[in-house]
Amino acid sequence: MVAPTGGEKDMDAPEILNIIESVGKESTQLEKVYFLFDEYIGLNQWEEHFYISPPIKKRIVKKIAGKSLELHIEDTLMRNTTYLLSLDNCIKDINEGNVVEDLQLLFSTSGNVDSLKLSGKLQDAYTLEVVENAWVMLFEESRNDSIIFKETPNYIAKTDKNGNFHFPNLKATDFKIVALTDFDFIYNKEELIAFSDKLINAEKDSFISLMAFDPIVEIDSIIADTLSTLTDSSKTDSLLVEIITFGKLEIITATNSPCVFQLLQNEKVIIEFIFAAKPYDLLDITPGKYQLKYIADSNEDGVWNTGNWESKTQPEKVINYPNEITIRSNWDLELEWDLE
């Protein structure tokens, strides 16, 4: 005699069976939305993930009853506007906690739906790692840069776990695009910021890549690990130094401009090489496996420089070589790399 197993574990997220929209006295004013699911549901980090774009002033009231979710929009919506309700990662089943990753609703306050789309990706400007759960904001061209972070954006989106963001409801209008990594739309110290040098218009732009940076980062801190590593290695026993034979790495590329190449292990800079121009020959490298990073040294100061919102300066370009490289003792390695 054994206890019943209960069947296979539920691995599926709740599925939508129906969405009902309820309008008020004005046929363009959506007041309530009902989402009916195929199983009992609960909230999943709602305050972190939910948003409506364009943003509204009053909070949307939510209510869960069994297998349904009711949203009550108390604010007056703008006329002739297409809104996005984003509930990505906001709902889960109450038994196994399976999360509904993709759940969005578009609705319009007029007979026309703004359907121009803009997508993009947000990455850290130095590490190139994706930045998730960041706000990406669109401001009309007429907005003054000095008050952008004191006013509500025209449209908003959030980056997903892969750093991707999406605006599916835009007009053919020129916008300024800015991204922030904190919980609100106001720039705060120690958060990352990203922006584009040009105006964005979904009629001609379909994808935009944004590089997030810390405007107050100390540039010398980027190479602090390098100096520490080199100092420690100089203390190595002289007998050991005598028996080490080094390797050489030659970067073959069409690019011919000031740059910095860094060799890293476990995200720590081991050694770096500064060049004013080609040839890019990296000499006397201790044998081992490395990650390789390229930095475009635009101002020729030999270090990576962050960006600046006030002066509209972008951080210096960084490219990571996609594969690990192996440096062998007394061996010359030629590496072809398109840095354009």
C-alpha cells in the first residue's frame, strides 16, 4: 500500500480563456477589464512588473477572485490614444507558482489604433551584460532635457530578463529615448542611465540598442584590478620567472585607431594593452585561458570612459570577443576580429 502520487506536476502557466472590456458613459473611456484564466491565480511581484503606457496618474485598482482578475481604471484617459496594459510576469497559478510571462492588452480611446512598433535591447556599456527590469522612456521632441526627469514620460516600457524592451503602440512622432535602472522615472545617483544620440521615430526606426552607464564612475577603478594583479605578479619568485615562456597575440582587423585590449579571467582584468594605432601585437602574455575585450579609446587617454547625460556624451565603445582564447607558451596566436 502506498500513498497516491497526485499525478504529474503542473508545469504550465495559467492560460487566458477570455478578456472582457467594459467602457463607461463615454464609449472611448475604458473603465474595467476582466481577465478569465483556466485555473486559480494569484499575484506575482505586481508592483515590480505591472505598468500602463502612456502612464496615468491614478493607480489601477486590481482584484482577484478565483480564476479571474479585474482591473479598474479610475483615471481619465487621453483621447485619440492607444494604451498598453502590460501584465508580463504579474500573474501566477496558486498551486505551483507558474508565472504568465507574456500578457499584454492594447486598447484605443478612438476608432484608430496606433500600431507602429519599436523594439530594442539594453546592455551595460562596459561589461555588455543585459540589463533587466529597467525603465525605458520616450519623451516628445519638444521636452527640454533639463526637466525630462521631472515630468512623466509620454510612453514607457520595461526590459525583460534578456534586456529586451518593446513599444507596440506608437504614433509617427519624433521621440527622445532614455533608460533608467531604478524603480521610478527620476534619475538617482548610482543608477545606470542610457540614451540615444538621435531622435527616435517608429515610422523609420524598428530597433534601438542602448548602452547603460554610471555617469559618476571613477575611470581609474576600471583598471584597479589590473594594477593589483601586476603588482602581485612582480613579487613572484625570480626562479619561477626564469622558467616561464610567454605567448603573443596579434589582432588582425581593418580597424586602425586608438584602443585598449584587455585580457580577463573570471571577469577580472589580468593585463591590458594600449595602442595608438596598428599593429595590435599583445606581447609577453602568461599562458592560460582568457576572455578578450576591446575598448575604443576615443580620447586617447588609455582608459575606458563613461558617458554623460548633460553633455550628451556616450560611453566609449566596448566589444567582447565571443569565444575564450588560449595563450600557449612560446606561441604566436593570430586572431581575425571584425571591430567595425
